[in-house]
Amino acid sequence: MTSTPYDSPIYKNQYGTEEMRQVFSEKNQIQTWLDIWSALAQAEAESSIIPEKAAREIKEQSSVEKFDMDVIRTEIAKTSHPLMPQIRYLSSIVSPDAARWIHWGATTQDLLDTSLVLQFKQATKLIIKNAEEIQSKLLVKAKKYRNLVMAGRTNTQQAVPITLGYKFAVWADELGRDIKSLKCFYDHDFVGQFGGAAGSIASLGDKGIEVRNRMCELLNLNSPTITWHVARDRFAKLASYNAILAGTIGKIALSIMELQRTEIGELEEGFTLGKISSSTMPQKRNPMICDVIVSNCHEVQNSSQMALSAMFVVDERDVTWSTEQSYFGRIFLLLSAALKKLSSVCNTMIVHEDRIKDNLNMTNGAIVSERIMLVLGEKLGRQPAHEVVYEDAQDSFNNHKHLLDVLSEDKRITAVMSKEEIKELLNPQNYIGVCQKEVDDVLRKWSN
């Protein structure tokens, strides 16, 4: 029986992916602890703190497959301690001579922090991979629709023409910056923890830093300059980067939803017979997948706030960190599902070019009124030209007339330009500015 949708056999794929669930599984968590104990023992043996034979034996037995998970769960309930049952179990399957050196000089938080770092590193690698897949698909679409002119919109209203490729390129470029930030974090900020009781590593005398650095090296983690038991800024930074990525992903999904509105109908997340949008309205083709993406991304951002609150830590250690496993797991699970779903949407997305063309012309030429105003401004001055075109544009809107007809009847305009000039200026295809060049710049910037 399951108690949350995150692990429900029915709903779990709405809230996570199988790969990410494996990262935050009990078995993987315990395996990271065993890897840390093994690395710590090896580092201490190399520094002549514990016997080499003990370190080898600890390493040989450090496999979660050798653990009885039912025993571990029972012992955790009995001891109310997250780590002691594993220490006792590992001690029971090695020789007494090796058992005495397990966890030597370490404190519980050293293990739990470093374990989280290892899990977060695995999770971030998946997030980067999934985000790169989406960016690649958006770049393909940017190139494909580089020249397809559509209505650009500001404040929910049509503004001036752009191209659909430009819209995709904006998304791809933003996503690229998010990926770049996470890659930088991946390379530099996954740092191991080994400080002992209060961060001084006093238990190892003058060899503490040497052991800590070697332990981190064996775990393929960066070494800290100083113990960070009470410095949670890296985790807050990671949560923030994930929240920013969720903002980008959620924004893209929301934009697709907006463009799928019945009244717009330019993009569609994809549809096949059998997909149901409503239990009562058979005609509906709701953007159901994008809806879930947006919801997940909101939850990621809300959960990320907890990492900022966790920065308020006192003295040399307290238990503020104890909640990080919970909300970080949620962040990564939800974000992984959002990324996977958006990748699917990119595969199945429908572009309704006919609707794009219809919508581009629905304002009867007004979408290019800025161009008329600027050309007219060269002759009349910018502000007088703005007032003239403003009056004519409102006349066009209020009386459902094409702007060409209104402008062609305005003597203030016909005195300085012909009807043919006006007609050419009102062609949306001729007023897309640098959209195509910017698409090319984005493609060049992110090409492998």
C-alpha cells in the first residue's frame, strides 16, 4: 500500500521518473553511506590511522545487497537513529578487528551530508541530461520555423510580428543558461563533508584534512576549504538553480497552453485518439500534459524555498539539515517528471500554420502600425505621426475596417506617401526585424 502519489503505482509517473526514484531509493541511500565508510577507511589506512587490512575488509563488505533491509527498518524504529543500525549491521558482517574502525572519527552529519551530496550529484546529472534533450529539440524547431511569421504578443495582445522560430530560440537560449549554471555547480560545488563532532576533526589529530581530502577524492567529490556543517549555502544554491530551471520549463509549458487556447489555436501539445480531456465534454482537447508540467514546476519552486530557510543554522551544528532529504528528493522527482513530459510534448507538438496565418491578419493590418508610424515620423516627426496613426488604428478597430483603407483615406498620410507604399509597409512579412538573425545566433551559440 502507498500513501503518497510520489510512490503510487498509478500516479507516480506524474510526479517523478523511475531513474530519479532509483537515486533517492533506500538502497541507493544506504549504498552511498557504505561507499563513504569505505572511502573513509581507505583514506585513514593510507594515513596510517587504521590497519590496511581493516580498510580492505570494510570495502569488501560495503554492498547494500548484503544488508537485510527489514532488519535495518526495525532497528531504525527501535533506535530512533538514522545511522546506527547500518553501522551495527556492517559491523556484524566484518571481523571484530575491522568492525572497531568503521565510522572512525566521523559524526552522523558527515555521513548524511556527504550521502546527500552523492545523491544530488547523481540527480543533477540526470536533470542536465534531460534538459539538454529538450534544448536540442527546441533548437531543431527554431531552425525549422525560423521564417514562419506569426503575431508577437505583449500584455496578452498582439504587438508586432515575430517568427515562430524566434519564440523557440528564446526558450532554447534561456534553457541553455539554466543548463550552464547546473553544469558549473556540478563541476565545482559538490563537496564532501568530514568534520567530526564540531568541525575540527580533532579525533584525527593533525591528519584530519589529509584524510578528508583523500576521502573526497575517492568519492569523486571536491574537497571543502573548511567544514560546512552549518554552511548550507551550496544546497540553497542548488535548490535555487533547480527552481530557476523549473521556472523556464513551466513558462514554456504555460506558453504552449496559452497558444493552444481555442481562440488562438497556433500550437498544440499533441493529440492522439484515446487521449481524454474531460469526463463530460467530449469535444475538449485540453493541454493536459502541460498542465501537469506547470503544476510540478510550481511545487519545485515552493519546495526550494525550504533550502533558503535551512541556511539559518546556529553554533557548530544543529538539526536544521535533517529535513533536506525530504524536500530535495521532492524537488528532483517533480523536476524530472516535468522535464520528461516537456520532452514528450516537444516530440508530439502540433504547429497549426493556418491558424498562425489567420491570427497574423486578424487585426486588419494594425499589427504593423508601428512601421507606418516610424516611416511617417521621418516626414512629420515622431509624435505627430504617432497621433495620426493612433487615430486611424482606433478607427480601423472600432469600425472593423482594414487599416490600409483607413490610412489611404487620410490626407495627412496620402500627402506624403502613396497607397502602394502604405500597402508594402503593412505587410507583416516585411517587419520581423532581426528575428531570423537572432535565431541563427542562438543556433550557433548552442551548437555542439
